Amino acid sequence: MGATKTDHFTDKQNEIATLAKALGHPARIAIMEYLLKVDTCICGDIVNELPLAQPTVSQHLKELKNAGLIKGDIEGNKICYCIDEKVLNKLQAYFGNIATKLEKKKTDCC
């Protein structure tokens, strides 16, 4: 079997791409913003905050969890979600590095 396209990139590049892909839907951005706003793990409130059906919200939560952006802990028959700060710190470092390099460049290009 041949190499996949992701084999041509570093682990870090693949990790950032996975995180960016998970954030590539407005519903997932809304979920992340809501979790930041409430600043605590929540169980059932997310569905009430979005104009989406419960199965759709669950699918978006699954995508965010699979990417590692959020954590889910089982409490009784519910799953409580919160942001995984370690993973968010990786994104912050990545985009912060880009911003720093652009700031240093500061040319009139393009």
C-alpha cells in the first residue's frame, strides 16, 4: 500500500490540520465559544444554545472530541463537556508564532 498524503508532512503539521478541520464548521465554533463563555463543564445545555437538533449537536461534539479540542466526562447518563486547554494552547502557540513572524516581516508585499 502506498503512502498517504499526510505522510509527506510532519506530525505537528498534521495535528494542526486536524484541529483546524474540526473548527471548520460554524456550529463547532459556536460550541467552542459557548464552552468558553460558561467556563465550566456542561452536560445538556449545549443543545439549548444552538438552533440545531440534538443529534446534529451530538455529531459536532463528537468531531470536536475526536480532534481533542474538548473533553467529555460521563456523569450518570450524561456526558459533560469542557475545553481541553492543553490542545487549545497548541493552537495558540501555532498562530502566535505565525503572528510574530508576520510582525517581524512587515513588508509592503502584496
